[in-house]
Amino acid sequence: MNFSFLFLSELIHRPVVDRETGKTLGYVSDIIADIAKIYPNITGLVVCRHWFDPGRTLPLRCIEIPNDRGPLKAFSLEGVLSPKITLAKNEILVRETFLDKQIVDISGARAVRVNDLHMLIEKCNIWIVHMDVGFSGLLRRLGWLKLYRRVVRWLVDYDLEDKFIQWKFVQPLADADSAGTLALKISYAKLSNVHPADLADILEDLGTDERETAFKALDIHTAAQTIEKLPLKMSLHLLGTLDNDVLGKILDELPLDEAVDLLSELPRKKANAAYRNLPKKKVADLKELLKHSKNTAGSLMNTEFITVKYNATVGEALEKVKSEHEKAESIYYLYVLNEQNSLTGVLSLRQVLIAPPEQLVTEVMASKVIKVGVDTHIEKTAQLFIKYNFHMLPVVDSHAKMKGIISVRDALEAFSPDIKDEIEGGS
């Protein structure tokens, strides 16, 4: 993908050279950011020639940042090197303002130190997206992180995790006191380590034009994962800006139930164009799902699941899991079919792993299967999940033929759309 990440510690003290002559212009001592938007945009660097040099300003547009962590290359320098550090309105010196400052939980229960800053690079744009408050951030600045991780993995098989706080949860400026304390906008307890879903949060907070540019820079797999995390209205807008072949590839990466939700809301012309760029098998499955009423189990189900025949052994069932795990929505349940291909039992992955390989699945499976019909209302489906505390439910037709599976999350979100916002907001 065309995104990459960079830490402030990987920029500070890095040499800057003239791209034409190779002459060293100085070393990066700080970076300049415009904090007018939700995520600060890097506008320039402060370059110093020696320890006592107050520094000069070099616009970011004149800098090339290589992927190999080598010297920064400056170009088009004529008339742009300021003889002193100059800041425009809403601009700050990032290192000076934030590094080693304290972040205080709004409850006052604890304080953590900003050890590093995490930045997102997309073409010519760089945004500050996270503050690193973990021990790994301090080790990175000291240059010890890689060695520390190798030693710890060797000794105790443990990997030191990053601890990030999203920029939007931190007040954009320090209070005017000697300590330079920052305040969190939400409780520290609600924050977690950085997760791929953070990318969706970042896109959601960007302006419309920036969001479109950033989304189009994603590779197909990452774009599909991101679309699943965005609000439906925003997802539809972004998909509507894509070329039809790219749209088809993203929809092909999505689970069937997610793709159905989007296709049912896309303009007819755009949806038809997407169908023409999807595999025939996927088109047939999607159109089959689209036949079902929006408020029924059939509209929520995913048709990618694992089945085994009633006369199969446990060992054969395990091989089926291994061969089909990539395309299945879930591998934790296997559905047993009889001679007529009707659902006759269900088998958990746990049972498959602990039972003797030569044992028949019919001797291990649960034969009393809780299931729903394709026309079962979503309210009834949600009630069954709550009653039995299941993670998945099979969906069958009037002849007990297996048609799909529904996850508890999909059922509850469909029954009460507000649940999705509550889940994501509290994670």
C-alpha cells in the first residue's frame, strides 16, 4: 500500500543533504506542524548545522524522505531556506511542544509521558496520528528497541507492545504552565494499543478530499478491511469515487454479507458496474442473498462456511478446516450434512481437536441444532443468540438445506444499529 508510518525519533538527528550536490545542509532538530485540523499536518523541518545552531526552516515540499532511513534529500532550495525558525499561524514545534510532556487522565488517576510521536505518510502528506506513551517509545529513541525485543523474545517468548494514544483524544495544546501538561479528552482506561481499525478512525476524521485521496492509496485488502469499519454513508461515498475495476476487487475481498449491504445501497448504475467486475460465482451468491427481505436472517447470512458429510471421520473434518479456512467466515463450527445434504448436526473446532482422528463426526457432533430459517425475522434471530449465548447460528431453507451462517455481531447490529456505534466507541 502507499501508506507508511514514521516515528518522530526516526527523523530527529537525521542528516539533510542537497539532492544535487550531496552536500550536508545540517541535521533535523525538530519538525513543524499545522494543528488547525484534527490531525496535525507536517509543514516543515528545523535544520541545524551544529549543536549551537538555532536552526533554519525548510518547507516539507522541498524534502524527499527515502524508505531506507537514509539521509533526507532536499531540492528546489533557492529562496526557501529561512535564516531563522519561522512559524505561521497555528504552527508549532512538535518536539519542543510534546516530547517528554505528561498526559494526564481526565479522571486524574494517572499520568503517562509522551515518549515518541507516530506519523502517517501518504505521498507528500505527513500527519501526526498517535502519541507513543509506552516503554517501546523510550527504547526506540535510545536506539535499543530492536536489541531489546530480540533478547526478550529469546528469553521469555514475549513481544513488547506499543502503547499509542490517538491524537484526537489529546488536547491540541499544552496548558500554559511550567509543567507543560496535556489532558486526555477521554478516560485512559478506554484507550488500547494501536489496531488496524485506527486507520478507519483516521480516515473518518480527515476532510472529504483528503479522505478520498488517502483511501485510494490503500491496497485492495486494506481498503476492504477499512470499509468494514467506516459508517455506511461514508463507505458508500468512498466506493462511489472508485474506478469500477477497483470497486469490484474491493467487494470481492469483503465477506458476502458485508458486500450485500453495500451493493443494496449503491446506485443501480454503480452496482451493475461492480457486478461486471466480480467473479461469476460471487455474483450468483450475492444476487441470491439480495433476494431476501432486509429484515430476515437470509439478508444477514454469510454463505462461506465449512460442512462435512455425516460419514466423515474427525481426522477428515480437520483436513477440511485446513483446506477451507481462508475462505470461510468462521472455522470454529463445522456443519454436518446427511445423505440429502440437509443439516443434521454441528461440530465445534474444539471437539475436532480433542477427539480421536478415526472417530466418526456423528459420534461427536451435537444432533440437536439450534438454527433459523432464511425468512426468520432479525428480532427473533437476535433473541436466539441472547438466549443460547451462541457465536454463530446456521441458516436453513424449508427443506433444512444449509444456506448460510450468521454471527452474533451481525444479528445484534441489524436488530439495533446503535449497538455498532456503542461497540466501536467503547473499544
